[in-house]
Amino acid sequence: MTKLHVGVVGVGIGRQHIDAYHALSDQFEVVAVCDLDEAKGKETAEHYQISRLFSDFTEFCHCDDLDVIDLCTPSYLHFSQTKEALAAGKHVICEKPIAGSLQAVDELIALERESGKRVMPIYQYRFGHGVQKLQFLREQGLAEKTYLTTIETLWRRRAPYYSVPWRGKWDTEMGGALLTLAIHAHDILTYVLGPIKRVFARTTTRVNPIETEDCVSASLEMADGSLASLSVTTGSSQEISRHRFCFSGFSAESHTAPYRNTSEPWIFTGDTPEMVEKIDETLKDFAPLPEGFTGQFFRFYEALRHDAASPVTLHDARMSLELITALYSSSRTNQPVELPIGPNHPMYGGWLPSQHAAVSP
């Protein structure tokens, strides 16, 4: 398969995506960028020596030589732009969240199937070597039974962060710390353990004067019978991200660097000396692939080349947004929420407060 020609929309976090594509120059070439802010777009295009710059998304979508459109735009645009890019016959890579409701994700799943193209949501933290080692140990049968998982996303966001006009508002960011910050940490939970059975959550806004939540505490029951707890805040002076999984044979714990904690080092502690030895021997066969955005894009190319499943699918994104839907629903009703969530759930069509004015917070 030849190089894939990529167009990147949005040159904020989009610059990190471009860096990743440049690291995979045998697989990808960024041939165009698009941004409403023409000055920012021009500076990015010049910096990366990209020949074409657009400010009109529809015109951009109809470039004949684009294979992939990579969406790095504000949250509220993702759903409509993904649909437009699919309709133009392009593969789509899209930053989180892919949409603002389970109903919208289900629509995208149907559109993707009809289009014959791929839609890959961005969940780059899955590909950190620490998490990948944990998955490798599980694949080799070392984790027979899960007991408890704890996930902490304790970050700090001050007023300047929310000076960006679309942040902190339900209509444009579509959620707070749950949706735009902790979504990656919580995705690791379902990536490793699979479906969730039941959720109970509390959310509040205490750190900044914004519309959306910035503190969360949640208790989960997984489909496998294990328990999990989630803690989120934007008010931690020391920024920490931490995952800890307790299995019958061993425990796995990440380091705490807030924006790369799925990478090494992770600590795998065997329950017995025999298990310690088995973990050490098993990990000798672990073959690392690229991490982060580079790792996700590398796997995407290989999936297309071999006509295999994408490294992250819309069904994966749906599971992530199903958890978010359940957390918002539970926090507003003060009741546990059962999963899976289907069309009969009050928040299947969205979780924005304006869509549920009758629900007391």
C-alpha cells in the first residue's frame, strides 16, 4: 500500500498529530491543513512545509487526493464534520469525543458501514507500553480474575485554560472533566476489562466558575463482577494520573505522570514468588510498537494494509461515551444506572442539561 495522504483540520492539538505523521513518513504524508484562523493555519503550514492551506471545511473535504481527514476541531463539530468527510469519500480520524450522544455514535456506525471507509476515534493512551504490557500478560493468561480497579485523574486547570471561548460550556465543549480530560483514563478501564454493568456517580463544579463539572467521584461494577472507582478533579495542585488493577495473580500499577502514565514504567507485582518469576519470563517476549499518536496511526495504516480491524473503532468510542452517559445520568438522578444503554434511555439522545431540563441536578 502506498502512502496515505492526510489533511489535518484544526492546528491546536493537530500539530501533535502532524508530528506523529512525520514520524511515520513511509506511511503518511500531510498534504493539507485547514483552520478557521488563517494566521494560525499559515504559520503551521509554513512550519511543516505543507503546501496547501484551507479555511473552508467543505472545500477541504473535496480535495481529490486526500485519503484521510484528521479532525482536531472543538468537540461540538466532530459529529457533523465526520459525516461530511465520510460523504466526501474519505477515511476519518477524529479527536475525542467523536459525538455528543450514543444516538449520534450509532448513526456514525451505520454511515461508516455504508461508506466503505474507516472512522477511527483518537484514544492514543491505549498504546503506552505500560498498558500494552498489561494486555500482553492478560493475553498470556496470567490475570485469571479481576478484583478491583482504581483510576485517578487529578489535574489542575486555572482560569486561562477556560479563556478559550468554547471551553467550560455545555453547548460547545459538551461536558467537563469527565468528557474532555478523564475520558482517556476511563477508556483504559474498558480497554482492559471490557463492559461495565452498573454506575453510580457524584459530580460537582467547585474549582472554576464554569458551566460543566470539574470534580467527580464514581463507583462502578464491571460485567466480570469486579469493582472500580473513578476520581476526577481539575483542582489538584500536584497533577497525577494513576491506574491500579488488582487481579488474582498480580497487581499492576502505573506511574503518576499526568499526561503519559500509560507509558512505562508500570509495576507488576506477583502474588507469589512463582508468579513474579512468571511475569518476568513472560514480559521477555513483549515486543513494543510505537506509542501515543504515532502508535495509533501506525496501527491504523497496518489495519488498512491488511484489511484488519482498526486499532480503535466506533464501537470502542461508543463504550466510552456509554460510560459518560451513565455517569451524567446517575449524577443528575441520584440513582445507579444499568448498562448497556439503548434507545429507550432518557439520555440516549444526549446528556446536555438543555436536553433534560426536567431532570433535577
